[in-house]
Amino acid sequence: MINKLETTESNNFENVLIALADPTRRELLDLLALRGQATATTLATSVPVSRQAVVKHLTILKDSKLVINDRVGREVRYKVCPQQLSATAEWMVNLAADWDRKLEWIKSTAEEDE
């Protein structure tokens, strides 16, 4: 289990992918996206884990910059922060395009040799 994720820009894509690897965290993100914002207590009523586990999952999501929180009185409300998810998706699209170019080069090189 990851206790603390580093948040430097060079490794944040890795942190996002690690955070998204867990199905409970993906479910929490979906719930937050649907509701706009929610407390850990509210979220815990919709997932099959304890409130304490929800808080730990939300901490990982926060450390990877996928959610932000805001204190309102005694409540801590969480909401999705879509910028990091969009940046990670863009990185993945660019990575896939780079691999497509490399594979096309390998294919054309192999065909030339025939």
C-alpha cells in the first residue's frame, strides 16, 4: 500500500495511474463527479469500505491531485479536480502516438528489407 505519494511534476502521471489502479478510488471519483462534492462520511455510505478507508483513499487521490478538499465548518468536502486527469489523458495520447510512429518506422524498415 502506498502511504504517501510524491507530488513532483515529473512523477505525477505515475501517481495518477497508481491512484486510478484501485477500483474503490475509481468509484469514489465517479461518485464525486456525479455529486459535485461530498464528505468522506457521505461517500462511505455508497462504497463497501469503512469511512476510515474512504479517508485513506481520498488522501491518495488528493496527493495525486485528482481531488481537492475544502473545509466548511467541521466538514471536509471533497471534489474532483479534472485538470490532472486531463493532463494524464493527454500524456497517454501523446505516448500512444509516439509508439504508433515507432511501430510504423519498424514496419516500413522491415518492408524495405524484404
